[in-house]
Amino acid sequence: VAKDLGLQLPELLDRGVRVVMESTRQQFALHEKTGHLVTVERIDREQLCEGVEQCVLRCELIVEGEM
């Protein structure tokens, strides 16, 4: 994420960058030392998208301040 935004890791942390999801369970997070988008825990497709052919997890990346 840091690389995609063109930011260095300290800038990423200073801007309060965070991942926000529609669901109450947070499935993704930013790794503090690398700036990579990572899964918080194992994702169980059958549990999350039971009976749905196409499983999509939507999330937003919030960056404080101007880019």
C-alpha cells in the first residue's frame, strides 16, 4: 500500500492510514513494519459467503490529509 500510494512507511503511519470494511469484522489491516495489506485472520469463504457464487469483500483505505 505504501508503494502504491507513493509514500514512505513513516509517512503512511503519520497520516493515520487505515483499512475500513463494510462488515463488523475487520478482515484486513496494514502491516506496521512493511506497509503491506495483510489478512487479520484466516478467511473462511464458506462462512462469509454461504450460498453466493461470487464472494467479494469490500474495503476502503482511508488516508488523512492531502495527497
